Amino acid sequence: MTDERRRAAVLGSPIEHSRSPALHLAAYAALGLRGWTYERIECDGTRLPELVASLGDEWIGLSVTMPGKVAALEFASERTDRAVAVGSANTLVRTATGWRADCTDIDGVIGALRDGGLGDVTGRAAVVVGAGGTARPALLALAELGVREVALVARDAGRAEPTLACGTGAGLDTTFVPMDSPDLAERCAASAVLVSTVPAVGAAPVAAALARAPFVLDAIYDPWPTPLATAAERSGAVLVGGLAMLVNQAYGQVEQFTGMPAPREAMRAAITTPGIDPQLLGNPQKH
């Protein structure tokens, strides 16, 4: 054990709902890091550079959620290739010369899919719903898993262009599909997996079509179940919720902050409460 004082936090706005403190504090306790703390800090992208620059040497790492992920990447003095490819960072790690930016959101998607039992998708097609900050890590995750082509479902083709370019850069055959496309259900049914990155209300109008996919990962965990989750259960799809993404992205953050293997069992236990839907943590059931 060590009583050496170290501090970490999650930055975002709004931030009061974040469950990251439970994950990180459980990890530090399991690792015997008694002097380590982790807190929530209300902070948007505009304020992020000044806030991070003001932190003392006892601060070793920061988790970054919306809307500060792009600002985190721009602020960092060092950036991982995958954070650059995504165009944002959810992780800042103190180094000898400044702060290193990374994107463990990619690990979050991969881990959630594997926890849910996704099989070999090499050469298969996938669907990603949304073109915002979570869609790009999802694209890189699918590329790493061997997916060949992705239908990017979104409302605005113009706003989706940077995300389409991200998918192409990752080696994916990425196609824009309007949210109201008449063949949306057919595309979803022909896919191996669907990842929804939009708010619950955003997917609601087309939930039945999206739920035709055989495997659905919904990045939302509050509120739950979402309209998409309900539709997926009714259709018999394998369903995984957003807590599985949250815990899997946190493993990499803990390891980068501490230099020690993440105590995965302790971290999962920290957000597993009586009555929690097992699908939220990647323990889905087929119906």
C-alpha cells in the first residue's frame, strides 16, 4: 500500500451524473493506493485549458467527457495516434513534460462488444448511428475488430462528413445513410452489429428499424431502458448497454494513471447494484 497523495478527476458539463468516481475510487482502493482521490469537476471545453494548466504536480490524470474532449486533444503536449485519428480525447495523463492525450473510448466499445459475446465480425458489415463525438471511437473500434464496411446513420449529411472521413481513414468502407432512409431496416438486418451513439430520444423514431440488427450496443445508460433497448429486446437481438462501455474505457485510464493493471472485478462490482439490468454491463440475454 502507499499513502502518497495523488489526485485525479473527471471533467465535463454537466458532470453530477458521472459514475466514473465509483470506478476509479474502487480501483485505487483495490490497488492499495490509499492517498489517491478522484472527483467530479464541472468544466466545459472553453475553460479546460486554463483549469488543467493550473493543476499542481499531485494531479496525475483526468477523464474528460463532453463537451471538453476536443479541447483536451488540442491542449495536450503529446497525443496518441488513435486520439488524433478520432479527433478528440477522453483521457489526459500527466507526463514529465506536460499532458498526454489518449482515447480509451475505443477500448470501451471493443470491450463492451466482447463482453456482450460478439463473435468474429471480420469482413462483415456494421451500422453506427450518429455522427458525433462517440461515433468516431466506435468506427475505430469496429475497424480494429475487422469490420469491412459501415453504414453511418445520421440526419445531416454535411455534418456527418468528418465522421465519414474518420471511418475511411480507419480503412472502412463508410457510407452515409439518412435516418429516414426507406431501406434502414434492411441495412440493419444485414449487419453483424449496430452501435448507437445518439441520445435516447434521437433513436426513438427509428428504434424498430434499428432493432433489426442481430447485436445492438446502445451507448446510453441513463435513462434505461431506452426506446432502442426496448425495441431490441422485442426483436430478439443481443443487447448491451452503455455501462459496459463506461467500465471498459475506465480500465485503460486506471492503468495509464497508476501504471498498474486495472482491478477489473473490483471496478465492475463498484457499479453493479441490486436490480441493475445485466445488459447494461454486457451480460445480455437473448430473447
